[in-house]
Amino acid sequence: MAQNIYDDTGFFAGYSRLERSVAGLDGAPEWPALRALLPPLAGARVVDLGCGFGWFCRWAAEQGAAQVLGLDVSRNMLARAVEATPSPAVSYRIADLDQLALPAGAFDVAYSSLAFHYVADIRPLFRTIHDALAPGGHLVFSTEHPIYMAPTSPEWTTSADGRSVWPLDGYLNEGARRTNWLAEGVLKYHRTLGTTLSTLIASGFVLTHVEEWGPDAAQVAARPEWNIERERPMFLLIAARREG
């Protein structure tokens, strides 16, 4: 079972204060790029894997999705999502992505934002998602970039010429990584970019887009403090399709 850090009182309080938690999709700097990967949602059956506060679920319903299922392991997150969701097209359910079961061919679009790096083994997860999509169905997701996850201590260092440097360490050593982010001992799973892409292909997906995301010039101009984030990609954005 996945670590349910979002039901830790201190972690949840800190997470609730983040800009993306308060402002929703508009508070997530990668959202415009991720949104561009989505197919039209009018009439679609959508599943959100790791739905959190339900921001995407509500947005999908506003785009005309016929039904939207939000899944999350955290009761705290789902309680907030249910409270904020008036649409009858949206439903929520407790689910552990490490042990996910979905009906075959039940969805046209599977979406996930920054959840898959909490999953210990993505092989059964990707196979489950593939089989749960109808032929021609789409998978669109983001995850922490493996370069971002590789350091054993996520702190910037300074090079001899005075530049800020991200301390890459053990990139090829896949597996569990614990970080102190909003709480001590947050458990995530590092895997290389190659492993993620190869596992998608082996699961039957056709890749349609791969993006190593970082803030663009316009975003840095609006938020100068983000300039340091251009030293290495923060997120990995992927779109894939089930053909048959």
C-alpha cells in the first residue's frame, strides 16, 4: 500500500497552503502545458488518478465530460473534493494506485497530476490503465522529473564560478527515496526517464508527447524567483494513447 502522507495532519496543513492548493489549476505553473495535451473532453468518460482536492475533476466536468471519477488514497483530500464539487457528473472513491483495479474499457481519458512518483511499481499500474481505456483512449499525466528526484538531499549547492547547481546523485539507482517536504520521511520512488517510457510502451501505449517541463521565459519574467528552476526540469509531462 502507498504511503498515505496526505492524511498526516502536519503535511496536509502545509499542502493546503501551497499556491496550487489554494488557486487550483491556475496555481500550477505546468497546467497550461499539461492542458494542451488533453483531447476534447465533451462526452468523455474520465478518470483522475490521484485527484487530490478535485480541481481537475471539476474542470473536466465544466468541459462537458459525461462522467468523471476521481480516485485518491487520502480521505482528507477526498473530503475536501466532495465538499467543493457540485456537479453530478463527478464522483470520488478511495483508491490506492499501488493496488488499482478498474473495469475494462470504462474510460476514454485517464489523467494524473504529480501522483505516479508515489507508486512503488508502475508496471501493473500502466497495464491497468491501458486495459481500463477504450480503444483510442488517452493517458495524460505529470510526475516529478527523475532528475529532480535523483538527489539524496534536494538542496542547491554553489559551483566554483558562483552558479547554483542541482546536486544530481545516483540517477541510475532506482527505488525508494525519502525526502523532507512539508513533513519528514515523505516516500517517493525514483525511476529513470527510460524506465517510465519503456514501461508505457511495454504496456501497449503509443507515446504521443514527452516534455521535460520547466518555466518558460514569460513565466520567469512574471515570477523572477522561478529563474533558478530553469537549471533542471521540474516535471515530466507525458501523453500516450491506447490504439487497440
